[in-house]
Amino acid sequence: MTTEQVLQLFRETEALLEGHFQLTSGLHSPQYFQCAKVLQYPQHAEKLCRVAQQHFSKQEIDVVIAPAVGGIIVAHEVGRLLQARVLFAERQDGKMSLRRGFHISPGEKILVCEDVITTGGSVREVIDLAREAGGEVVGVFCIVDRSSGKANFGVPLISTLQLAPETYAPQACPLCAAGGNAEKPGSRFLKK
Ligand SMILES: [Zn+2]
């Protein structure tokens, strides 16, 4: 998929809204992004995850793993396309752990998946978890990389789109300065 095709899919599904928004953090932004909105359509999830398939199908992948919750849909679709086992990690007492009887065997080739990477903290924890179990992490795939190139895992990072967040404190917001009013995402759909 080209960048424009990915953006088009996000706009169509309202995963990406453009305008003037007040985010839950209180910051203002010309964009609102919610990856779950595009992933609610399995056919779109498949299209986006084929990007991972193209990159990793020539390699042997035994296990696809995601940090819960956002990455699970991505991992499941990528695992289906690559015919690999799919696991997810969850926090237990604050530490990313494998629960539910999930297991990684020494030497297994691991692909870590996530929906959105911002700082990459959760992905890094899952990489550590996989390595502690003896797995060999061969790459990371995410739908959207919001790290502005800052996420570096020491293995290839593949994304369908790089979309840096653009946020402003309300008093420094150029859209407010131009006389606009920030709306809360979702509110425009309630006015109908
Ligand atoms: Zn504003």
C-alpha cells in the first residue's frame, strides 16, 4: 500500500480526523487519530497487515506477539498471514508477562506487533520478555509509527505509516489563535 492509500483508509474509517481537536490530554491538535477505528474492519486490518507479510514472509517466523490490548488484533492478523502462532503479553503486577499458559521456546523466531508505537516502551518490554524466554526477535511491525523516528529496537521496524503527533498547549495553539474553537473528537457525530 502507498502512504496515500493508507491515509485514505484511515480517513474513510474516521481513524484519522482532520480539523481542530481537544485531545483527552487537554492538548490541541489539527489531527485526531484512533487506530482501533480502522482495525474494526477485518478486511482493512488484513490489507494493512499484508505490509508485514511482504516484509517478513521470506523469513521463518514461529511466533507473533503483541502487548495487550491494542496490538492483539494486529498480531492475530499478521500471524494468520504468516501462519505463525500468536501470543499476547499482559501486565501482571506492573510487569509485562506471558499468562494463560502461553510459552516461547528457546530458538523460536519472534515478530513483535503493535497497533501504534509512540515511545515504544511496551514493545521494548515485550522484546525483553521474548528474549528472556530464549526467543530470537527478528523484527517489529506496527500499523502507525508515531515516534518521529525515535523508536529504535535494534531490529527492523516496519510500519504502514509514519504519522508524527502535532499537539499544542491551548494557549499556544495556532488554530485557536486564528479564531477557531477546538472540538472534542466524536462530538461532531453527536450533533446530527
Ligand atoms: Zn486550539
